[in-house]
Amino acid sequence: VLNYASVHPPVHLLRYTVVQDISAVVRALEQGVKKADVDPAVKAVVICGTNGTFSAGADIRGFSSIQAGDRPSLASVIDLIERSEKPVVAAIEGMALGGALEVALGCHYRVAHAQAWVGLPEVTLGLLPGAGGTQRLPRLIGVPAALDLITTGKHVLAAEALKLGIIDEIMEENTIDAAIHLANKVSGQPLNSRRLSLKQVQSLPNMDAILSEALVKVKKQARGCLSPEMCVQAVKASVQLPFTEGIRKERELFNLLLSSGQAKALQYVFFAQRAAQKWTTSSGASWKTASAQPIRKVAVIGLGTMGRGIVTSLVKAKMSVVALEQDQKQLEVGARAVTSLLEREASKMPWIGQRPDACDPALLQFTLDFSVLQDADLVIEAVFEDMALKKEIFHKLSAICKPGSFLCTNTSALDIDEIASATSRPHQVIGTHFFSPAHVMKLVEIIHGRHTSPITIATAMGLAKTIGKIGVVVGNCFGFVGNRMMAPYAEQAVFLLEEGCKPKEVDQALEGFGFNLGPFRMLDLAGLDVGWRSRKGQGLTGPKLAPGTPARLRGRRRYSPLPDLLCENGRYGQKTGRGWYQYEKPGARIANPDPWLHNFLIRYRDAHHIKARFIDEEEILERCLYTLINEGFQILDDGIASDPEDIDVIYIYGYGWPKHRGGPMFYASTIGLPRILAKLQKYSEAHPDIPRMQPSAFLKKLVFLGNPPLKEWMSHAGHQSSKL
Ligand SMILES: CCCCCCCCCCCCC[C@H](O)CC(=O)SCCNC(=O)CCNC(=O)[C@H](O)C(C)(C)COP(=O)(O)OP(=O)(O)OC[C@H]1O[C@@H](n2cnc3c(N)ncnc32)[C@H](O)[C@@H]1OP(=O)(O)O
Ligand SMILES: NC(=O)c1ccc[n+]([C@@H]2O[C@H](COP(=O)([O-])OP(=O)(O)OC[C@H]3O[C@@H](n4cnc5c(N)ncnc54)[C@H](O)[C@@H]3O)[C@@H](O)[C@H]2O)c1
């Protein structure tokens, strides 16, 4: 912490560097303000940061050591700032986030650089602004705007902050000089009207409705995440209680969140997401040894469900795109879909309209002609999930595309090495597995094959970042990480139906856990035909299945033909208006329980002599989640994912795993590996024909080693087998 005194007398300049040691900063602020207060030569104070940044707030790594009782100290220093008889001006450059914005709210004036931005992101870390932010901000900008900022954690640019009333002045340059000028100007003027704690929250006739609607909204969006709800409660306190009592309530709610476990999970996700960006392969390649090649022009082949979303993401990031289809009709359908997605995206971001080059048709070209792809820097194939078709396309691309171009496949599960074998450049072939809807979902699994070069990995990771996605590098196996873990989860869900559940009971249990969609609503949305085609391809059903195969066994493994039977009945999910649920019409979204399906399940159980039983929520959750987690341990042991954090990032950003539970592997660590192992052992004894329930050797090893913390797991994995 640097502390410059009286650089521009009579203004006392308190200059702080990036916050690492919370208590050191709090102490230094306290000392600085007290010194300025008693020094008769000082007439005013400016608080600013160093190197062009006010502060990004507290070091999150320090939170684990914060004790509930530590909190008041920043709050009391902010009170001290506010109570000062000399005007205190915050000079905000770069950013003022979290505790830093709370400090600025305690100042009497706030000046910001035009490029600066501010926010209270605590909610995203499972907390709430606990140093008076929830009580001062509503007093400054009103309840609706404060609720919006505090419950979402969004950052706003200086211009918007000025409009909201958070900032008093914006500077194009030299913010600190401007702050000093302002401090001099207001020196000697009365300060009470600038002290937010003395202000009343502006009353609104519909205040009760605003607060209760906000509560309903966050409860619906957050699905079990406590912090947004507590943020609303804290803002409500600012309306209903005097300032000091509101502060007491804020502290009580903050302490509750700090000890809830959700804060720990969300802070783990913050770092896991950043760690996933630092990929390393088993040969030691990483960002240090390979850099991303510049990508100016991208080609996308196939404008179906995935291709159209991928094109939209690329155009939104202002990349030049060529989109290719197999015939004129599909091209027109695809082009219309992309145009409508881009229009919808533009309407969500009004400021895009102000940029003349946004959604520029010159950025996007539709074609049927493969030769147009020759100068593309990178191609993403998103045609049907059919190995023969993919190989044919990659063979063609290998001949047409310029030597430097990278060839990517969006396959959900197929072997990257086999696809690469159809080209003369397997080192430039890689999987880029986007998730549906591709213009919305943040995740891209980056799958490298045996021959994929580090530059190709770096380039795919770089592209993901450019288009605002989170790339996670994984190894090559059927289903990679995400879909490989999804398979035992979905399989359990169907077995539970065979044994007595209804789709809604399974979905409700998993939605109650925090998933946006339970497995059956998710399958109906994705289309049941997708899995059916894959199972036919694998010979699990359809014409390739050996005659005489028992309906519910494949080899010695339990198999459920239920999903195949639904498809044979034309029930593909939402798209056909019938699936695990019924819908008002094809394409409708509201899933209603279907008596036809319930009768069908009764007949099915009768035909296979299955006695239906009541299955409680605990069993539903344990069987679905623990088998998914078990596969995660197997994936770590196989070297398909380099660490548990990568798996967690994949599940949070690709599959809607509730973020406040930290991802499946973090969740397993909170439950305790011995318990997961014991439950898997119990279920696998009851169901010996379900091999995926048998505990993975790696899970057993970790339990044997005494349940080490997640950070240490990989030091016990079999690194020899790494596919990374
Ligand atoms: C001038 C006077 C200042 C007075 C300030 C007083 C503050 C006192 C605090 C007291 C305690 C009060 C607690 C308070 O109520 C609550 C908080 O403040 S909570 C923290 C709020 N802040 C955030 O949530 C910011 C989180 N960070 C970000 O949003 C982004 O990282 C960023 C800052 C916008 C930068 O984004 P990028 O440029 O994309 O860079 P990265 O995200 O990749 O980050 C780079 C690197 O930094 C690490 N990092 C970033 N923020 C933090 C952080 N808050 N704590 C710890 N580490 C952080 C990040 O992990 C990266 O490192 P790597 O993981 O790659 O090693
Ligand atoms: N749908 C999903 O949820 C999802 C999610 C992730 C990955 N994937 C994968 O993405 C790929 C595409 O899936 P989808 O759901 O978008 O399929 P889709 O059936 O919706 O679209 C495929 C498109 O490819 C086009 N096409 C077929 N052959 C072509 C050719 N020779 N040249 C040009 N275009 C051709 C088709 O006309 C069609 O428009 C598959 O590999 C799939 O496994 C799908």
C-alpha cells in the first residue's frame, strides 16, 4: 500500500495499490483518513489507485480466512471516511469493484475516467456487499437500479454510472487532477447532503411490489443459490430500517452467506474457470510454448441446430464467416435462421446498433461452393453425426483449404483421430465441441487427437476466447468429458423409470438440486432421435442388433429399450410435440405429463415382469449424480481431463450444473469421497448388471489415501495414461 501525503497541498492524496492483504488496506485507509482529519494543513482528501486502476476489490483467495467478525472493520473505515469534516473525493480509474466501490460510496464525491467501470460483483461470489454497499447504493440511485446492480453483480461503464447517479463527473483524461480540482473547489462547503448514510431511500408508491417481485425473480433464476435472495433482503432493509439497523442486517446476512458453503463453491468456480484457460498437454505444451494463430476468416459447414448458433457467435464477435450447406433449400433455411438469431441478439444489445459494422452482411457469406472455403483460416464442420460423412468432408477440406488452415469438428462424441485420418494434415485437426444453443452456451470442449499440434490447440482456445466462450482442453474418447459423464446419468434416469418413477419425479428431484432442466426435459429439448441415431450406429438397437438379443441386456450389461421404443413411436421430444412429456404442439416448450406415457410404462413393466416400487428423492439423486461423478473419476484416471476443475467448468458452463454447488467433482469433495464410494458400492451390489455403478479404481484409491482435498487428487492419478 502506497500512501502519498500532500502531493498537491492542501489536498491529501491517498493512493492505494491492488488489494491483496485486506486488513493491511483497511488499516492503511484508516490511518490515512485519520491523519488527514487532524492535519490542519489538509483541506480535502482524494482517494485513488495506482497504475490506472482504483481497485478490483478484495483478494478472493483471502476470503477463506475472513472470519465473520472481520467484516465491520472495512465498514467502520468507510464510516470514518463519510464522517470526515474534510471533503473526500474518489478518483476512479480502471475499475472500482466490490469493496472498492463501497469505499467510493463512502466518499463525498466520485469522479471517474470515461473508460472506467464499477460494480458490486459479490453476489457472483456467493456473498453480498457487506461494507455498507447494500445500504448506501439504494440511497444514492434508488431501489430498482440498486437491486439490479446488487442482485446481478453486473459491471457498468462510467457513462451509465453517471446516468444512474453513482458518479458525479466523468473525465476523458487526468481523472486524479480533476478529482483534486473538485476537492479544492468543494473544500469548506457543508457535507451532510453528500453523506449517503444520512439520506433517505427515495420512496416509491409500489415499493412493496418492487421488492417482492425482485425476490420472486431471483428465486426463479437462482434455483437454490442463496446470495441473490440475501441481496434482496439487504436492500429491503435499506428501505425499512434506519441506516445503522440496516447495516446490522447487512452484516447478519453477510455472515450467514460466508458460512453457507455456497460462497466457497462459487469462489472455487471463479478460479477453476481461469485455471481451465491455462491448458497443458502431457508433452508439456502450453501457452508458453504455443501461440494462437490469427484467425480472420472462419468457414462453418452445416447450418442446422449447431451450425447456425456457431455462425451467430462468430459474427457477433465481428469475425468474417462463410457458411456452407448441402443444397439450396437448406442454405436458405439456415440463412434465415442465422439472420433471425442475429436480429434477436442485436435487439438484446441496443448499443450494437450504434456500431456501423455490427452484423455487417460483408462479414457473412452463404454458399454451396466448397472452393470458397480455400482461403478460410479455420473451418468448423457441423454436419450430421455420421463418421462416413464427416470423413468425406474432411478429405475434401484437406484438398481444398490452404495449407495453414485449421480443421475443426463439432462432433459430440466421435473419434477425432479417425476424422483426422481422412486428411493429409492430422496435426491441424481438432474437436471444437460447442453446446446447444451455441450462440448462448459458454462452453467449448477443445478435443485434441493423437496428432493435434500445440499451435492448433492454442488457436482453438484463442478462437473460443475471441468469441466470448470458455474453452476447456480435453482428450479424445467416445463422448469426451461432458457427454461421457452424461451417459451414465441419463441411463440411471431411464432405469429409474423402469423401476417405478415417472419422468416428472426424476426431473423434479434434479431441478430441486439446482439443474435448470431435469434429464427428461433436457432429452426432450435436445431431441430423442439424436441418441437413437447414435445407439443404432453403435449396434445397440436397429438393424445392426444381433437377432435374439434380450430386450433389456446388451452383453451382460443392463440396457433399457425405453428411449428406442419412444422413437419408434415417433416421439422425438419437443420437435414432434411428444417425447417423455407431451407438448401443446410440435416445437412448444411447456412439458406436460402424458397419460399415454404413464400407461405405456405400466404395460412395459408388466411385459418385463418388473414390480414398480416407490423410489425416494435421495435414491434418485444419488443414483443419477454419483454415477456421473464416478465416471468423472474414471476420466481423471484415464487422463481425458487434466484436473477436476476442468470437469467442473465443463459441467457448469455446458450442462447447467448449479454453479453454487461448484461442479460435480467439487460437489463430491463436499459430500466426502468415502460416502460417495459407500453409496456406489451399495447400489452396484443391488444392480450388478450396471457396470458404470461399480466404483472407479481412482475413487477407491483416493478413499484409501484418506480422502485428500480436491487440489491433491491429481498427484495420485495414473499420469502414464494421460491423453492430454
Ligand atoms: C483505492 C482504494 C481502494 C480501496 C479498496 C478497498 C477494498 C478493501 C476490501 C476489503 C474487503 C471487503 C470485501 C468486499 O466487500 C467484497 C469484495 O471486494 S469481493 C471482490 C470483488 N471483486 C471481484 O469480484 C473482481 C473479480 N475479478 C474480476 O472480475 C476480473 O478478474 C477482473 C478484475 C475484471 C479482471 O479481469 P481480466 O482482465 O479478464 O483478468 P482475469 O479475470 O483473468 O484475472 C487476472 C488474474 O487476477 C486474478 N484475480 C482477479 N480478481 C481477483 C480477486 N478479486 N481476487 C484474487 N484474484 C483475482 C485472477 O484469478 C487471475 O489470476 P490467475 O487465476 O490467472 O492466476
Ligand atoms: N444438436 C445438439 O444439441 C448438438 C450439440 C453438440 C454437438 N452436436 C453435433 O453437432 C453436429 C451437428 O449437429 P446438429 O444438431 O446441428 O445437426 P442438424 O441435423 O441440425 O444439422 C446438420 C446440418 O448439416 C447439413 N449437412 C449435412 N450434410 C452436409 C454436407 N455434405 N455439406 C454441408 N452441409 C451438410 C444439413 O443440411 C443440416 O442442416 C453433429 O456432429 C452433432 O453431434 C449437436
